[in-house]
Amino acid sequence: MAYQALYRTWRPQKFSDMIGQEVVTKTLKNAIITGQTTHAYLFNGPRGTGKTSAAKIFAKAINCLHPVDGEPDGTCEICQAMDAGTLGDVIELDAASNNGVDEIREIREDVTYAPTQANYKVYIIDEVHMLSTGAFNALLKTLEEPPANVIFILATTEPQKIPATIISRTQRFDFKRINAQAAFERMVYILKQRDNTYDESALHVIANAADGGMRDALSILDQALSFGDGHVTLENALLVTGSVTQTLLGQYVQAVVKQDTKAALAKLAEVLEAGKDANRFVEDLISYARDLLLYTQAPELVTLVPDEVFMQLAQEREAVLWYNMIDQLNETQQQLRFTNRPAIYLEVLTVKLSQPITALVQNIATAPEAKQEPAKVTTTKTIEQPPVAAKSESITETKPAEVPHKPAVNVHVSEDQTAVFKVLAEATRGDLNRITAVWADMVNMLPVSEQAMLNVSRPVAASANGLVVAFNFDIIRHNAMQKNDLLQTMLTQIRELTQAAHERQLVFITSDDWQQLRAKYVAQLPNQHTQVQSTPDDMPIQMDEPAIDQPIEQADNLVTEAKNIFDEAIVEEVDD
């Protein structure tokens, strides 16, 4: 007999042989045991998850002469005929090639005849979403008035293409993707039954490459067995799947985060010269970055086996680095779909990932907290408005600014405080309250990676024309400054949510600098009898004594102004 592929040889013959679909199999078994089967079923799910296999097992079990707990016994005449494919009462139809009205009309005529061997005549229509509109209309009539001894099982990967009138007349079962661990265990079982040797790491690579499809996993395993002469090795699995080794991924990511562009490009060239698929390389990088992100938060969710490089990256680098990397990888993945030159996009990606933002993350993590540097002014960018930066950085849309090769880590308040003071000069408590009220809604409208940035920020001062946003961490503030899409979205959403007449000028600073700038601004106001109380993160700020000849009315006006700019709760008058 000719060789049969593994996925055909090891196709499930009972519900208990199916993996990863416990809800579906239990429901179908109970329906058979209690006799509560219906006339039509819809099996929906990704490819290779067991839809057609479940349909055949169900057809076998419901017609089995001696079923055991809802399972076919596999030995009776009906079961043997099903296994041999000679049972005429179970009809399989591929809707992809038989999608016309004539084929469905033929079924409508056949259902009027009673089954010849089995108790039920079962029609299994695969890829049912491929039927034409006329064919669906013809099928609908049969589903509305089905004969008592006929069962339809419709299988599809795209249920949204099936008319609602068809779906409403069926019992729908959603087949889920098979997780990598379940696929791994199934392959181990099969290889042990065949007396084949294997490397566990190789099976993990195959399980991950299968993307939730057991049929795909067995097809890849078949290739690896043929390539390795009956032994499944990690090297063979990587060659067959086109995946990149964990060691090479770690070396590439390590070069990127060290800002060693030359070394990172060399590793990329090594990957491409080995014939690895560009899309597969990006997918592997996304999975690697995802595992790095989860390792310190939920290590049980990590899919790979951590090595020395992985452990070092996960423990020494900030999570924002992995947010940024996943974001850029996802963008590149979309671009690769529409190009014939993937290598160029991967090279551009490598250079992007090696930008100074990486060095900034490393310096932030290692710089001594007590070390103070002289005040420095950083490069500025603007967005539709004049200069916007509190720490001498502003935001732009029309003229991108050059980012310093080695940005300063400990950036303090610079002499250029115009942007912050301009907002404070016009700031009111009402403007700040309106923005604070919609801030959470605005953040929820952003992508997850950008939400993470703004979750550690807050609006601290606002006017009709400007908004000062304070960030807890300078690295996140710096990263947010580089995302023009984020900045424009913030401006637009704040304007719409607050129903403002125009967009405000954005100023991004750190929380520490906000405290210093706020104190400095208040100190520059005309002398008054006012004290700014300390908050948990503030130091007390005491205004100078008012001049003797200062009118009381003027002092009262200045108190009111301070309350309008800052929170009324932190401003109080002090008696002599």
C-alpha cells in the first residue's frame, strides 16, 4: 500500500482522539447519548482544527450499531464501512467545487429517499461559505422542512459569509485553535507509537509554526521525518519551518538594544542568506519580544525556554523598549505584505530599532539617581504650533527635528521655559478640569502600546490654547515625543471631547520638572501673602512677603489667579 501522510493515518476515529475541542466533543457525545440530536449543525473554525473529522465521527457515532457512551465502537458493520469510505448514507460534498444550484437541487431530491444501510442519512458540506446565493436559497428550503432521518453538517472557516437565515437554522459549534502544548503532546504520542526518535525542542518549533492547526503540525512533522531519516532534530525542524533559531534571535535583539547597528545588520544578513522567510523572521521576533515582555510579569505564559541572553535582556531592560519594538515590528509586518523587496524593509527596521531610544533606556536604568548634571537644552520639534517643549523639546509635523546621537539622561529645567510659562499665563482651573474629565476616554481610544505610555502621565495645567502633560518617567516622555501619530491623535481627540474651537499646544515634561517650573512661575508672580501647600510628591513652596504698600485688593486678585492656575486644594492664604 502507498504511503499515507501522517495527518491522514492519524486522523481521529473517536471523539476521545480529538484534542483541544473538549466543549464540542462533550456536547456532541451527550446529544447522541440522550437522543437530542438536531437536523443541522454548523462547524466553524480555523483550518486544521478538526471540523471535518468531528463531522465524520458524529456521522459514524449516530449510525453505530453498538455505541459506547456516545462513541462509535469501531467494529460494527456501519463503522467499518465508514472507515473504508463505502457507506452510501454518509455523503461528503466540497462546496468549493460544487457550489451551484444544480448540486443543491440534487441533494433536495435525494433527501426524500430513506437511508439504505444506516439509521440516518448524513450530508457533510465542507467550505459551505463557497456556495452561490442561488445554492444557499435552495438549501434553505431543505433546512426549513428537513426529513426526520436526514442530518446536515456544514463546515466552514468563514461563517460571516453564510446567510443569517442559514445559520439560524443550525446548531453552531466554534472550533478553537489548538494550543502549542496540546499539539506537542499529540506529536509525542504519535512518534512514540511509530518508534521514532525526536528532540523535544524540535517538536516545540513545529507546534509553534503550525499556528493552531493540528493538520499543519502533522504535515510539518512528516516533512521533518523525511528530511531526518526518521529522526526529528531541531536543525531539521528549523529548516522545514523556515524559523530562526532562538540563539540567532537573541543575538539580533541584543545587538539592537546595544545600539550596535552594524552587528544587528550582520545578523540580519545571516538570517536572509540562510533563506529564511522575511515574514517568518518578523513573526519570530514578535514572539521573542512578547516573551521578554511577559517574563517578569507572567513567566508561566512564556513559550520559549529562556537561555542566558534571554534572561539578561528580560531582567536588565525596561518594558517600554519591548512595547516600542513590537509596535515597529507590527508596522513592518504590514508593509511586507505589499512589497517584493522584503530585505529592504527589514534593513530599515533594524536601523530604526537601533536608534538612540535604546541607549536612553539603558542609561536610564543604570544612571545613579543622585547624580546631577548642569542644565541642558535638547533639540526641539513642533506640531502645527510654535515651540512646545518644557524641557526644551517641542513637537512638529511639518519639519522633523534631528535627534541627538547621545541624548542627555539627566535633563533639568532649561533656560527656555517659554512654552510652559505661556500655558501657565493663560491657564484656568476650568480648562484643566474639562481635560481631566475626558483624559481617560482619550487614552482608551489609543492603541494598547500608546495607552501604556499615557497611563504614566497626567494633565497638570491647561488653557484655551495650551496643555502641559507631566510624565512619571523621562524615557516614556521622550518616546512619546517621537510618535507624531500619537501627538496628532491626542490633539484631535482632546479637541473633539472637550468641544474646543481649536487644537491646543502640547507641552511634555516630567513630573519632577513640573514641580520646579510651577514653583518658579509662582515665585515670579507679584509678591503676595500666599503659600502653596505640599502634596505627597511636592516640597513646600513659600511666597515672599508682600510689599507693605501693596493694595489688599491686588493681593486678593493674585490669590484668585493662583487658585485658577493650580488646584484650589493646594493654595491657601497665610495670615501674618
